[in-house]
Amino acid sequence: MSAGVLKLVIRNAEGLKNVETFGCSDPYVKVVVHGNKEVARTKFIDDTLNPYWNETHYLILTTLAEPLNLTIFDANLNKDKLLGNVVFECSTLNEKPIQDSM
């Protein structure tokens, strides 16, 4: 049983920290829900601290009680580095089904 389908638009990020020794970070967003299940990922944008993805993802949510985690990583060959994280409480969709920004 599902709670519904969430249309998630990931537009951009600004002023990310640079974790690279040479050049800039190569950021991408990983979307995790239902504990630790990755349900979407953006492409990585090469060498920028102000990435613009403008990607739309459709997610099937089984409950609105669990949060949606959006984590920005710097893509690397060996191990990706954490740049930032935001948690969206899906329960707010009950009161306001259409939300434009975080």
C-alpha cells in the first residue's frame, strides 16, 4: 500500500563548501527515504560550488510518517565526501500537498 507519489524537483544549491585540494567539488544529491533506502540520485555537476540540476524525480511513498533525506555529496573515484544534508518531514504534505521550496 502506498501513501502516494511525490513529485520532487531538485533545482540547485548555492555556496557549497569546497572539499577538494585542487579545483572544486563535483556535487550530486542522493535522496533517501524509508530508513536507508536510496530512491533517487541526481547527476553530478563537475567542478562547481553552485550546482544547477533542475531534475524531476517521482517517488512512491509508503508512508508520510518518515522523513525524506536529501544529502549532497562530492563525487570522487574512491569515496564520496559529504557536503550537506537537509531533512524534509513528509507529514507536512498532509496539510500542504504542494510546497515550493525548502
